[in-house]
Amino acid sequence: MDATTDPFTAAERAYLAGQGLGRLSTIGPDGGPQTRPVGFRLNDDGTIDVGGPDNANSRKYRNVRADPHVSFLVDDMAAPDDPDAVKPGWGRGVEIRGIAETVKGTMHIGQGYFSDDLIRIRPTRVISWHIDPDHPEQRSRAV
């Protein structure tokens, strides 16, 4: 992949690749936010695929079809004794804001449980914190 087109830094990509659960926020029919825990996959092209059981019949899927603006958050707490953590014992994570679309594909996780109806996120803004030793505080940028 061309580094100039990847929306993620090496540290963000490594962090996301090591996680299996995120939270997808969509805009509901009443204009308010709706947030759900979801399985996801980071793709080589910098997009993120979100899956779930019977995804096409879910509220999040219908929300994306009505309004594609989303926020996707992956975060956790570094163990207090983790010598590799930027800030041991502190929260860390990546927030991705972007435009989503519904696509057909295969998650390769939750096989036999997740449907082939995916939500694909194309990042427009990335915010990360406490995952990159070269940038230990919050880092935010349009992509």
C-alpha cells in the first residue's frame, strides 16, 4: 500500500489490528446517535468493515443507508504493568470518523454467525491517543 494513501499511522494500524471489538455510532431516524458494539476488520486499503449477525436487518445498517456519517471507536485500558504501553494503566484508542456504505462481503470472523452484509467505513478524520511513543498525547487529523 502507498503510505501516502493510508489514513493510519503504523502505530494506529498495529493497535487496530490487535483489537477485535469496537463501537459504531450511527445517526438514528430521530437524528440522535445510536451506538453498538461490533466486530470489525481493518482492510489493507484503510477502510474498515463492520459485521454482525443478520446485519442487513439491523438498525445500524438501516441508519447508514439513510445517513452515511459515522464514528467508530476502538479503545481499551493499558495494563498498569505493561512495559510496552505508552502510558501504563491509562486509556488508549483510535476514533475514526467517516462515511459508511453497505457492501456485500465476508468478514472471516464470526463465520457462520456474521452475515455477508457489511458496513464499510471510509475514514475522513482519525483521532488517536496513548498508542504511539513518538506522539504520546492525543493526535487528530483529517485524512
